[in-house]
Amino acid sequence: MRQPRWCIATAVALWALFSSAAFAQDSASAAPPRGSLGITTGDPARRDVRIPDSVPNISGSWVARSSNRTIMPLDGGPSPFLPWAATYFDERAAAEKAGTPFFDTNASCLPSGVPRVLAVPYPIDIVQTPTLTVISIEVMHSFRVIHMDDKPPPADYTPSYLGYSRGHWEGDTLVVTTTGLNAYTQVDEEGRPKSSSMTVTERIRKVAPDFLENTFTLDDPNTYSRPWTARSRYQWAPDYHLAEYICEENNRNKPDATGKLRHGQGGDYAERKRAATKAKAP
């Protein structure tokens, strides 16, 4: 897949949403703070001036420094699969080795979803306002909207790839809770499964003036025997601009003329596998 790199894919939508008199027009009057190492952090064009100075400035561009196709527990132990999930993961690995991989959203130009998108090797761009924190991700033209009122999703919310995220600040840490995820994505590129019952809790903070750390916990009682935690890291990149990402161009994994995906199983195969295993249980 070609990924020409020139412009911010979601710029028009974001600026239409956030441009207002409340944003800084004079960079001198809204100069971002300097860390203890003398490194300028934050982007005045991406942080609403109504946000108190006491709220950490994480706005601007950040590049991934910990991407991996595998998301594993921080404690170094194995993934705490339930039996059905362990079987599914083994089947998926065997199918990939045989050259007949299971369905993968990215291969079909669909979003990575949460939590997989937290470990991709692509840059992110953060916009901060009093009511929303928006994280644009270069891959798949994705952007996450974090509702800073910390209220749960509406009763009629339809599960989605990125889910419904709500957040609040605890000191220097942005705590984000994401629910309402659909069952079409995996935890990571290697194919660890998840169900639509998963809750992802992120704790995002600066561990250095130019380093952002996201420690996230996955809680999915339908798939894992216990909650488990992983981590991703980003480095401040003020001169970077998100590039155009055209997944559909030269995509060799798109559906054939009949509409059938070349990856065999449908997107919710893991969810159906779990349900079938549960139904067979005595």
C-alpha cells in the first residue's frame, strides 16, 4: 500500500471543529512552557487558551517510539487468555503461517481500533480544548475524540472501531476510559482477540519534557482471565506534520468481484468463536 506523505488528512474537519476566537492568535502571548531541559513543549495553535496553565500541555505532534506488532503485558508474563481465546490465537497464527490469514481490518483498509492503534508506528497530533481532546493518528485517517466531561456514552451509542472515550486529569496524568468498542478488531497486529465488552483505561503523562507515555490497561472478562497492562511511548516532534495515508491505493487485500474478502473468516470471527465455545460448555 502506498502512503504518500504530504498533508494532514483530517485538517479540514478538525479546524472547522476547533477554530474559534478562543485559540491563540499570537504565538508570543500563548508561548508554550519550557521543560527543565529547556525543551519547548506544546503547540499554541493546538491548545485552547481557555485551558488553565495547571493542565499539562500535551498538544502538538508526537512520533511513536515503542511500536510493535505485539502488545504484551508489562509484567513480562504471557497473555492471560481464556481457553477459547488461546485456541483462537493459535488458529490464527497457524493460518498466517500457512498463507491463509484470518480477516484483518487493516488489510481491508478499516480502522485498527482501540487498543491496537495505541501501538502503531505512526505519528499522532493532539489538540486540546476545555471540552474535548482530539488525537489524530496518521494511519487510516483516524482521529480519537476524548470527551473531557468524563460522562459515560449515550444510552443509544453504537459500538465502533475506536469506541467512546471520556477523560479527566489526575494531577499530571490524563486518564482516558474507552468503552463501546465493536468486535471487528484485534488487540494487536499479531491477532490477540478482544470482545465488545473490553474496557481500555489509559494513563497518559509526560515522563520528560519531550516524552509522552501511555500506560493502558485492558479489561475484557470475556477474553482474558484478568485485566492486564501495556505501554506505548512518543517523542515530541514539533516540525512533523501528519502525512496523507491512502490505504486503498494498490490495496491487494480488498474484496473480490463477489464482495468476498480474501481473508476467509468474517471480521467478527473471534466474537462468534467465543460464543460457540461458550454454547458447547457443559
